Amino acid sequence: MSSLERRVAVDAARAAGRLLRDELSGVRRIAYKGAPTNLVTEMDRRAEAEILGRLRGAFPDDAILSEETGEAAGSSGRRWIVDPLYGTTNYAHGLPVFGVSIALQTGRRVVLGVVYDPSRDELFVGEQGRGATLNDATIRVSATASLDESLLATGFPYNIRATRDTNLPEYAAFSVRARAVRRMGAAVLDLAYVACGRFDGFWELRLGSWDVAAGSVLVEEAGGLVTAVDGGPLDVDAPTLLATNGIVHEEVLGVLKQVRRT
């Protein structure tokens, strides 16, 4: 597909990604958003400005929700949801595991998702009804048939030091039930990896709209299943998330429900 929306989103993600990649080895200016584990750098804002400038130039009537600048209203009934740099902590430490995420929402439905990994030059695109691709090649979720054989991923809440409601108990439970559990620190890439079959499932208890919007389209269009962690519908505006290849979804969900009841 060569729609204007897709082309602008892809170009914006690549431009922001190049900026982030080129500046990765530089000295970071770090600030904190509340919790001491929730970082923001000048590169978050520079990448965001790159993306928002392109979106506003092409679609001036669309609303935009972006992690650093918040919500800007629009009149079109459409909303762009942007995370200019997911994996800020990794980035601040020079760890090349981070991504750019751009999604387009029409009404209540996210119809386009773009995730770009500049370190590996991997561009993931999912569009409602048109499938999902990695560097223009069609991707599908894995065919893993059981939790015992699954490679899972998760992330932890920024306020993990201050709250008792963490997914540490779930992490422990899956560590002895699944093949392995990974924690990369970049939810947008975790979802992209579920979409292309590298991970069989990913769950997290608290995320932002910008963390899940693009990745949820990728997983669904690649044949997977996305729900809240309790099995209900995903709410992009208040997301908890479980994304799997669909085959192991009920088994993973069962463990989550069992652990969170105790």
C-alpha cells in the first residue's frame, strides 16, 4: 500500500530513528518524570519534534497524542499516537535497544501502526485488513503450541519501587512455566517481535497509549491476539496488555489470572 498516511508515518519514523541512532554515543542530558526510573532525555524531545512536524505538515486537522508533549486537539476525527523513543533508559546508557512508534487511530480503532528499530534498520508496518510487514516482507506470528515451549517478554512499571502491584510474581511464575522470559525494556519492540514470531507472547500491567497503539495493530495483522491482561478488550487509552500468537493465549491468560488472584 502507498497511502499518504503510511508514507508520512514511515518517513517520520525513519527520520527520527536516524537522528536517535546518529546521536546514540553522545552525552545525554537526563531529566526525570516523577519516578527516578522514568527518564527523559533531550533526544526524546528532538525525535518527537521531527515526527510531529511531519505529521502536522501533512495532516493539520488530525489530533496528536505524543508521550512528551501530550494531546493536541484536531477536527478530523482521527488521532496520531506517537512514542518518539521507547527505551529511553536503554538509550541513556548507550544500549542500542529502543524504537520509534507511530500509530493512526480512526474513531476507537487503530488502523495503522509503524514501529522502527534504527539499530537494526528494521521497519515494521501493520495496517488494518492489509497484514503486517518487516522491511516490506510479510510477517506472521509464531506457531508455538504451548506455554512450555514459549519465549515470553515483559516489562516492569516505572513506579516499581513504590507500589505492591507489580508483575514480579507473574515474572517468577512464567520463568518456571515457559521456556524463558526476556525483559528488553522496549515494549514497542516486544510487540513487533511477537508479530514476527521472535516472541510467542508479551504482557505488561501498565503502559501508555503510545506504547501499545502501533504494536497492537502489528500483532493482530500478523495473526496474533491482543487483549487486556484479564482477557477483556484492549483499551488503548488505559492499557494493560497481553499479546500472543493466539495459540498460547488462553494458557498464558490462565497463569496471569491465577497469580493475580493470590
